[in-house]
Amino acid sequence: MRYRETTAMLNQLATNMSMADEKDYNKWMGVITKLCNQANKALSKTITSEDRRNVPITGLTLKKKSNPRSQGKERYKSINEKERRRKKR
């Protein structure tokens, strides 16, 4: 959940920064760089590399959609095919 919230905010920031003029862009890139460096230093003290390996990555897998038509052995038949079969009987 934190990852999703953080990326949403950073995507919005990146969008806004891409439309800014060069001076403002460079100013904000400096601020972001400093913030990233501070965050990395703080996290490196509290989180070991072993902890990083054990963090499950969720949200990156795609759920397979269940298709009720493919549950049986036969393929799905359209209404036209069903009607033709009824007429033959």
C-alpha cells in the first residue's frame, strides 16, 4: 500500500515537473536528489540487505481471469451453432 501511494505521488510530481521550465525543473531535481540520498542513508541504517530480500513483492502479478466458457471440455458454441443443432433434431 505504501509503494502504491508513493508511486502515485511521484508520478504526479514527474508529470508536473516535465511541464515546468528548465530552471524550476533543475531546482526540484536537486530537492528530489537530496531527499533520495537522505532516505537511502536512513534506510541503510535500519534495513539490512537480508531484510530487503525477504520483503514480498506484491501487486506485480497478474490474476488469471477465469473464463466460465473454458471450464468444460467442449468449446463455447455460439447461439447460431446451437440453433442449427436444434433445427437438425
